[in-house]
Amino acid sequence: MIFRDRAEAGQLLATNLEKFRGEDPVILALPRGGLPIGYEVAKALDAPLDIVLVRKIGTPGSPELAAGAIVDGEKPELILNKDVVKLYNIPDKYIEDRKKQQLKEIERRRELYLAGRPPLKVEGRSVIIVDDGIATGSTIRAAVHALKHKKPKRVVVAVPVAPPDTAKKLEEEADEVICLDMPSPFLSISAFYQDFTQLTDEDVVDTLKEKNGAAGEN
């Protein structure tokens, strides 16, 4: 399945999420690429849209390969890909240094994207985490773990495309995983989009304002 762009992927994904319309859902997108997906899903379900700030920790020499991820919150949570850490013999100091770097970037993005407002409340509500695709799953796993501490009714992961093995592992952690296409072999997320233009911080801010208004929704 090849998507024209993220907007089309979000529209197609939304049709598979209609069953959550009556559950007072909250749509949480991973910025930046997940925002156009989340916008279309939130619009279709008449639900509020927000972000979940997660940053990948890449491996030495292979920054695209995730050794783990750190997610924002009162107590930022680090989720490690133990197999990758062991395979590459990644030292604890490297992980700790990268964790500090990514926490600084998370803080920068929080201040810019949320402009001082608190994140949307998720307790007792169905939370749908969306992104433009999943590769290793480290970042979205971190988001799932962190959000479960906030006592939502359920945590659903919804993406247009992901490798079969990654989707299967996520099913063990999220309450439900919805994925439009699980190709094998899986090369890269961008390979499944005709238009995979990289988004800017301004795109994120503008999308949140367009969906929720300057004051946001609760």
C-alpha cells in the first residue's frame, strides 16, 4: 500500500477507528510526522488532538537504529531496546548522555508546542496514539508505557504501516494495535509515501491550533 501523503493515510486510518467515536477518545500524535495523521483522525472522530513527546536514542554510528527512547512526563521514562543494547555493547554512559540530550530537546519542544498549557487529560478515556509509521517501535513503546501510568481507559496504537514483527510485539503492550499495512520485507516508512515531506516545528504548532484552537481542548 502506497499512500499519497500523510493526510490520505490519516483519512484511511480514521475509517478503522470509528468504533472509538463514542468513547470520548483523545488522539495523541508523535511529532512531527504523526501530526498530519492525528489531525485527520481527530477531525473524523470529533476528538481533541494533542502530542506525546518521545525522543529516540540511536545507537553509536547508526543513529536511525533505536537503542531506546525517552518519553516526557512528571517522571520521564526510559525504555531500552535490550537486544540492540546488548548486540552493540552500548555502555551505560552513552545511554545516560543521550538521555540528557533528548530530555533537553523534549523540554524545548514542550515549551514551543504547548506554549505553557498542560497536556490534555487522559484518565478514564480511550487514548489513541498515532504516527506516520513504525520501524523498530521503540518510541511508541515508550509512549504506551508512560501513558498507562496516567490511568486511561485503554491505550490504542494506530498507524498506517509497520513491520509485522514490530506490530506483533506492540500487541503485547498496547490494548489494541490497528495498522493498515504490515509489509515484509519492510524497508523504511518513507518508502510507503509518495510525498514524505519533513515537517517543521511551525507545522506542529499550526496543526494543533487549527484543530483545537489557541486555548486548546480538555
